[in-house]
Amino acid sequence: MALIPATILTGFLGSGKTTLLKRVLTEAHGQKIAVIENEFGEENIDNDILVSDTNEQIIQMSNGCICCTIREDLRATLQLLAAKRRKGMLTFDRIVIETTGLADPGPVAQTFFMDDEIAETFLLDSILTLVDAKHAAQQLNDRVEAQRQVGFADQIFISKADLVSAEELDALQHRLKHMNPRAPQKVVHFGEVALSEVFDLKGFNLNAKLDIDPDFLRDDSHDHAHGEHCDHPSHQHDHHDHDHEHGEHCDHPSHDHEHGQGHHHHHDDDVKSFVFRSERAFDPAKLEDFLGAIVNIYGPRMLRYKGVLNMRGTERKVIFQGVHQLMGSDLGPQWAEGEIKMSKMVFIGIDLPKDILLQGLDQCLI
């Protein structure tokens, strides 16, 4: 039997998750969707509206939040849903899990891989993150949960963009891209999103495509600065006259747009990403040892990582990805005739030691 796709919907408080969810539920798409929602936080869905508008069965969790400490709860709920579906008591084609505005999506995602029974029934499709453009700068500066939600995302939707200037929106998009270069960003109005952009995104598929924004890859100039020491005066040469104006609070994203492409981005976000590339092949044993060690030590801080690798001993691409300590790899298609065999990896995490990782990977090459 085909696996039931699951989507995790996360996002900042007030970003419009509820609006998006309602739209998805009420649109005539002919799909039955089970929603697992935690009645926690400021924006509880108005149950009456949802249940009366649609035939969906909404399952509230007894204790609200789906986070680490009560991951068992999510598992039990998923198992119950699957059991009822097998017995014909419920019908649904897919599930959407709406997390609270402050939840870390990591444990929710891990539930789909760590429990065999869940893994045999459900397929985690993707993590969607809604970002409220109006309050994003402050939320990203103040809350590491907001940053984590961005780091985990397979797809980012930016809402309330009409409430900010074009420059502020541009600065926000640059900032998000530095945190997570593999998630496409889309500006949405009032939850109006085509369902093709919400479901079946295959964010957790091991596919041969590693979607990293090409501008991010092209722009090597930001590598040295990656936000660690962006407040050094040497990086402020783009400002000329307005140095003095916002020297003190240069981490505000709204000041980003002055520097050409926003490369020397100033806010020192905890969640950062970096890319490793090489045309030399990897030694499989060395790489496995190194990645195993890294995941052991830094796993809790590694949000998402993914790569398409050129490995010695195979003519096929090797694809790997992971969430926290969970890592999987697979053989992909053959390298095409004339295609440059280049390994590309992206790591998204909280204060990861970029130098250690890049040097270590370098030493795994043949």
C-alpha cells in the first residue's frame, strides 16, 4: 500500500499558518486531509469553523504542544490515525501537522524516521515554514526557534510582505537565504498558495537534485565573512556616509540592502549554512568515518544537511541527507556523459564549526 504523505507546517506566531491551513482544507482539491493540530499558543484554529466547513477529522492533542519532550504523543496520534484508517473508520489521503509558533520541527520530523511502525505507514514529505515579513527581523533576532524553523524548511512562504518596503523584503530574503540556501522562498498573500507548492514537494526524498540557490553558490565573496565578524569596519566600505548612523545596530536586516547584493550581511544569526564543493572524488571509508563522527558530536545542532557526492568506486551519484543525528544515503543515477563530477554539500545548523567541517571533508578526498 502506498505510504501516506505527511507535511509539517511550522512558522512564526501570527505568520498566517491558520489562514494557509484553512485554505488548504476548504479548497476543492478532492483530497481528504487529516490535520494534527496542537491547541497551544496564541492562534488556536477555531474548531467550529474548521469542522463545520469540511469533513476533515481534526485531532487535538491532549496536552497541546508537539515538541521533544512529548514526541511519544505525536507517535501515538499517528498510530491511532493509521489504525482507524486501516479499519475503515477514517478516510484521509494525507496528513498535515501544524506545530506551534515556538516549536522546533526537528523532533517532529525525526518521529517519521525513528519509529518503524510510523515509517511503514507515513512518508514525511516536507517541512513548510511561514515567515511574517513584518515581524521577521525582530523574531529572528530574538528567538532561536524562529531561526530553527527557517533552517529546517524545505519551502519558505513569506506572508505580510505588503506591510514592508521592497528594501526590507529584499534584505529579509537575503538573510533567509544565508540561513537556508536550499529552501525556495515564495511571497504569498493571505495564504493564497497553489496546492502544488504545498504538497508532494518531496523535500525528504533522496533525489539527485540539490537545490541550492545558484546566486548563493556563485557568490564566493560572502564565504569569508559568513556573519562571524561582519561588524568589522573593513566590511563597511559599502556604507560611505551612513556608517555612523547604524553602527550600533547593524544586525538589523533592514540595513542590508545598502550593500549591493547584501553579501556582508550583518546580523550574526545562530543558524547558518555553508556549502562544500569539490571535483575530487571522496574516499568512501574516510567520508563515512568523518560524517559519523561529526553527526555524533554536532548532531543536535545540525538541522538539515544534504549532498550529491562523487565517490570513488561508483559511476553513480551518491546522495545523502540528514536531520540532526539521522543520516541516510543512497545511490542515485549515473553521472551523465560529459557532466562534471562535482560533489556539492550544504550544511544548515546552529553555530556549526565551519572550518573543522570544511577541512575534515577536504581530508576525505582522494
